[in-house]
Amino acid sequence: VAALQDEKNSLMSENEIMNDRLEQLDDSLDDPNTVVAKKYFSAQLQLEQLQEENFRLEAAKDDYRVHCEDLEKQLIELQHRNDELTSLAEESR
């Protein structure tokens, strides 16, 4: 029992130390002048910019897909029209 109590006390002490370190890290993120906070906010800003660019590129991709589908439809129509005109030209000959 004594050994378990010692181990418990040791773990509680270690847990307390870890919690203190965690609070220090949280505090360093709250202070915008620390190096960690600057890197964090810079990374966060870069992430937001990349997400916006990704959204913009996805929208452009969708626009190009629609445009490509329209062009494919026009191509099919023009091919049919070409076939009709070719057969009419052959008839005329």
C-alpha cells in the first residue's frame, strides 16, 4: 500500500508539473509577442489563406468543368451539322 501511495504521489506530482507546463504553453500562445505565438498565428494565417485558395481553385475547376461540358455539346452539334452538310454536298454533286 505504501509503495502504491508513493507511486500515486509521484504521478500526481508529475501530472501537476505537466499541467503547469501546459498552462505556460497556453499563456505563451495568448501573448502575441512570443515566438511561439507568432509562429502559431503565422501558420494559422497561412492555413486560412491556403483554404481560401483551395476554395477558389475548386470553384474555378467547377466552372471549367461546366465550360468543358458546353464545348463538348457544341462539338457534337457541329459534328452532326458537318455530317448533314457533307451529305447535302454529296447529294448536290
